[in-house]
Amino acid sequence: MKISKQAQRDARQLFRSCLVNGLLDENRVRELIGLLSAKKPRGYVEILARLHRLVKLETQRCSARVESATPLSAESQAGVTNRIQQLYGNGVTIAFGQNAALIGGLRIQVGSDLYDGSVKTRLEKLEQSF
């Protein structure tokens, strides 16, 4: 969907108004969407679409998924959590899960960043090198 430059600017400005101390405030987003829907300014559908995209990207950036082949101990989880928070800030929500296909190691995804230290990936890279 093609969006006008003015609608992009408006959406960015509205998105920035929803940030509190660098973190997205869901209540402000809801209020903003309600106001836009009620007032229906020119190009409000484009603005809402762009705002939705910005909120979605920010939500993904603030969530991390950690996968391991076996359950991590509490100490290991605390260490991984501390390191992720050092890199991305305290606003990151972290979910731990298991994936037996990894064989060993960790696979961490934060937004679009992927850190893959799994044995499975190493074996695949080794296979490709032959």
C-alpha cells in the first residue's frame, strides 16, 4: 500500500508520542487509535496502517525468544537474561523454550537479530562447506 509522505510523518510523530522513557505505552496507543478513529483526519487509514507497522516492529524489538535443546537451569536463564538486558535494555521480555532439533547450544532471537550458536546450525554450515 502506497502511503504519502505526510501520512508517514504524522504516523512517526504519533508513534513517538506513545513512547514513555523509551518504552511503548500500550494505553497511549489505544487512546491515540481511538482519537484517530473518532476524528478521521485526512489520510487516517494510511496513518493507522503505518502506525500499526511501527508498533509491531517496536513490539518485536522488545521481545526475545531463547531456545535450547534441553531445559536451562535457573542460573543459565539468569545469565542469558542479564546479557540480553545489557544489550537491549530492561524493557525486553524474554521467553524461554525448548527445541530438541537444535541438538545443543542456544538460539536467541531479539526482533530481527538472530544469534544462533546451536550444534544443528554448525553441522549445516560444515555440510555446506564440503
